[in-house]
Amino acid sequence: MGSYMTPYDNEAMLRLFLDRMLPAKPTAEPINITLPQKISNASTLAPMAFEIFKALERQELTPEQFKILMTSLKEYRENILAIELAKKLSDLEKKRRDAAGARFALNGFIRKESERMILRISS
């Protein structure tokens, strides 16, 4: 009996067979939507989200592309909020240090004035 080779006996032949029968998934095409340019704080991201929803509604985005964009927008928003929070905390710390310095200066002024008044009374 002759040897009969199936496509599964040869790796290269199997790979060719699978490539023909199950082609690779197409890669996502670039997304072309217009978003507002200026992003100064987290509240400016709302118009961007609106534009992404509108693009989905117009079927300019696939649900997968929509999900990717919204996830990216959410992560960007979280980064902006963290930066804003760090700045607010820094400002509060500076105000606290300034207030402590003012109290220290006021205490020093009160002490000196008290000493002067005591000297006047005692003289």
C-alpha cells in the first residue's frame, strides 16, 4: 500500500490550508472624526463624548471603535481629574503654609507690643 499524506501531516500545507479557509481578521481602519481641539479640564471632554456618540449614530464608527474611543476618553478624563486634584491640593497646602506664617508673624507682633506696653506701665 502506498503512503497517503493528509494535509495534517505537513505543517506548511496545513498552514496554507488554514490561511485559505480562515483568512486573517481584517485590521481596523483609521477613524476619522472631528473632535474639539482645546482640552483644558475634565468638563471640556463632554463635547468630545457627544461627537463620538454622534459618529456612532451616523454609523461612522463600529461598536468596537466606539468602545475603544470611549475607554480612551474615560482614561484621559481620569488623568485630567488627577492632575486637577493634585493642583488643588498643592494650592491648599500653600494657603495653609501662608496662614501659618501669618499667624506666626501676628503672634510675634502681639508679643512685641505686649512687651512694650509692660515696659511703659512699669516705667
